[in-house]
Amino acid sequence: MKIFKKEEKPKKKHLSKAKKEKLRLKEKEENIKAKEERKEFYKKIDLKPFFGGIAMGIANIIPGVSGGTMLVIFDLFEKLANSISDIFKKGSTTRKQSFIFLLKVGIGAVIGIVAFAKILGFTLSHIEAETIFWFMGLILFSVPIIIRNELKGEKFNIIFFLIGALIIGALEYFNLHGGLANTGDDGSLISYLILAGLGAIGGISMIFPGISGSMVMLVLGKYEMIRSYIDQVTSLDIGIYIKLIVFGIGAVLGVIISSKILSKVIDKHRGKTVSLILGFIIASALILPLNLETKLVLSTEKICGLIVSFVLGGVLIYLLDKLEKKNSD
């Protein structure tokens, strides 16, 4: 039995070329709109600042490793400087977005310090050299990526590169020779002002790529003093809390001031600034083995372990860069 009679069969619609083109354009517009909506959605849940903050927090635990370098590797350094500057800019229309970005980085940094402190404490105690060489690989293999992402057509300046390398070399020289003269901690007004100044220096070194805050504190002869304050947090001593608050206020001011200056300098002199930062980063990576607390005894097994650790740092950078490119595409 036939369900449809001959005349009842559904007929195919024959569209004109003009109508087909109109439908095609409409479909294309809808696809573009959907793509833009997906982009906006991914921007809202962007976790790159969070993971960059974790990397910065981890780096700040290790003596000689710069948290700012991790920000450069994650391509977040310039955005961080601009966001901090934006927060305090009059009439800013993007203050909310800048605050959310900084919040993500801040939460990541705290998690990085707290969650990975014990893990890194274990690795630095048992495989210190391998851990340091892993960070060396991480930093040095990222240099071509930094040049590609940060120079943006500007010329590399060898003079500023050498200046950056010499500054790191000078810091390391003073560090290896016992640092500068240490001043007393007598609880006077001057000592609190010095503490706030140290916090500001720490804040600047924390955000500036290639400069390790712990190294700077060692050079200034204040590393043990600051570390002892942190160690005594559980003692519930009000005096210790006051000192840490004063140091923290100085650190916040240091971050704000340095980020505002860096934001302006990068805009006006990108090539020279990036060259200087590259000098900081490469020199700080190359001198990392000098900061080993345990004497490095080389054997065939040890050399193989160091090479593997170094290469693994490079592999991680390669995978991160590949993932970044995929997300950009």
C-alpha cells in the first residue's frame, strides 16, 4: 500500500542563487558570532594568570630563582605591570578586569608558596642540584620564546643586555663574599624604616625578571633576619607580626612603584628594557649552580641526572609554548 499519493509527495525546494548566497552569509555570521561568544567565555575563565601565579610562588621559594622570570615565561609580566598601574589610574574603565587578573595571579602565588613549599623542601634536601638544573632548563629554553613574544619587532640591544648581566654578576659577587654590612635589629624607628625599605626592595626584586629576592636579601645581609621572622609566625609574638606587617607594606609599595615605572619604560623603550631583562634572566640562570648549599660531586650518574633534569625543564617549556600556540589559534 502506498502511503503517499503521487501528488502528495514532499517536493524539494529549489532556491535561487541569491537566496542560497544569503543563507550562506547568514550561517557564516552565526558561526562568527558563536566563535566570539566562545572567546569571551574562555577569557572569563582564563586560568593562565592563576598557573603563572603558582609558578611565581614556587620560584620565590628557591634561592636564586626569580618569580618575575616565571611571569615572563608565562607571558604575563607586561600585563601584570599594566594591571597594577591600571588599578591606580584615574578614570580607568578596565579596573575591574585588572583587579580580577591580579586576584588570579595572587591566589596562584599563595597556593604555589604554600602547596609546593614542602615538595621543594624535600627535593632541595635530597636532589638539590637536579632541582636547580631543572629550573636552569626551564629558564634558558624559554629565552627564544621571550624574544619572540616580548621584543615585538624592536631591535635587541647588546649594551643593555650586558648591563643586565653585569648587575646580576655584581649581586652574586657580593652574595658569595658574605653580603654587605649587616645592621642591627633593635626595634627602633630607624630599624622599622629600614625594614619597610627592605620590603620595598623585596617587592621590586619579586616582580623584576631575573632578580631573585632571596639573593638580594643575602647581599644586603638581611636574609636570615627576614627568614627568622617568618619562622616565628607560629610563636604568636605581636612584635614579630608588626615587623612582618611593616615588611609587607614596604613590599606592596615596591611592587606598585616598580610596576608603574616598568609599564611606562616598556611602552617607551621596549627593545632596551627587554634586552636588559634578558641580561638579568640569562645571567641569573647561569649562576644558579653557584648557590648550591651542598658540594656538587660529579660522577657519570650525577652528570646524566643533571642533563636529564635540564632537558626536562626545556621539555616543559616546549609543551607550554605549544599549548599557548594552540589556544591562540
